[in-house]
Amino acid sequence: MLLEMKDICKDYPQGKEIVHILKHVDLTIDEGDYLAIMGPSGSGKTTLMNLIGCLDVPTSGEYLLNGENVAHASDNHLADVRNTTLGFVFQSFYLLPKLSARENVALPLLYAGVKKRARNRRAEEALQMVGLGDRMDFMPNQLSGGQQQRVAIARAMINKPKLLLADEPTGALDSTSGHQVMDLFDELNAKGTTIVLITHEPAVGARAKHLRRILDGELLAEGEGGVGDAW
């Protein structure tokens, strides 16, 4: 088991009121799994992703990640967990515009203190993996949206994370680029990468091995609701 959440709640104060964003969430993910969490805007799916990704901590409950309870860890320790255990892909690509594809992918290694030759080699390998071996020296504005997202995926995978988190990864892409990105996720999962994907698109959710719906802060049991036809 890679991840286990037990009775997770997340509340936010709003004036004199307390808003219950997540309500008694239970979630288990095994190594090698591929889970889509699907819900409409305001359902709590992004809040849940932030908790899974150690970008925030729950109000109550227990969160075991790779055997460690990180529910109330310090900010510094959560930063270490994110750097060593997790990879992130977002709807916005968050590429630095003045850096090449290779340099963007190598950034996490730069922060980790890896020497230039080694980080360039690993960045090139990651770009080859996502099919951009011929675009390594291109700047982000010279790449299509789908290519930029593949650069972002290569960057997320550069440290070989145990868990890849993707928040609406096809939301800013056309249908062809969306297909290509989802094909890449399929390939990564087939090679053993554990993936949790947040989406509001039924066709994207249908690509995962498992689907959980979230509604009004409550995570429904697998199989509740439908996802429509897959791509």
C-alpha cells in the first residue's frame, strides 16, 4: 500500500462560519495503481489533490504516505516529501519561458544539487521518454500546448517519484493533444508509475484503472455514477 487516508476532513473558516470542504474521506491506493478522481467544480477534488500532494494538511484524520503519517507534518518536512516521493502535473504547464525544454526538465535536479552534466543527461533521457528528443533546445513558446505538457510530465518524472499527481492535465489542450497526453500516462502506468488524476471530464476519467467520484466534499464508493465513453 502506497497511500492511505482515514477519516480525512478539511475545514476552512469563512467569516464566523466554518465551511466543510472535505467530509470523512477514506482512500487507499496501492503501488502501481491508476486512479481518477472525478467531480464538478466546487466538489472538493482540488482540495483533496492538495492534501494527497502534501501541499496542505487536513483539519482531522490520518494520512499515511509510503508508510509515514504526514497528516500534521511540518512545512519543511512536507517539502522534503514532495521532492522525494511525489511528482506534479497541472493544467497550466508552469514552464519557465526563458529556459529550454531540457533546462525546464532539469530544474528539480538543479535544486537537489545534481551536477550539470548529470542533470542534463537525465533531462535528455526524460525528454526522450515523452517523445521530445528532437525538441530539447526549444523554448516553451516554440512548443505546442501538448508538447509543453509533455515537458511538464518529463519534469515531474525526473526524480522517479513513487506517485505522480495530475490535476486536470488535459484541461488546456485540444482533443488530439489530450489523447497523446493520456496515452503517455497509460505508458507510464504500464511501466509501474502510480498515478492519481483529477478531472471533470468523463472521457479522461474512463482511461484510469479505477474511478472515484467526489461530490460536495464526500468521496463516493467506486462504481457510483458513470463516466461515459472512453476515448
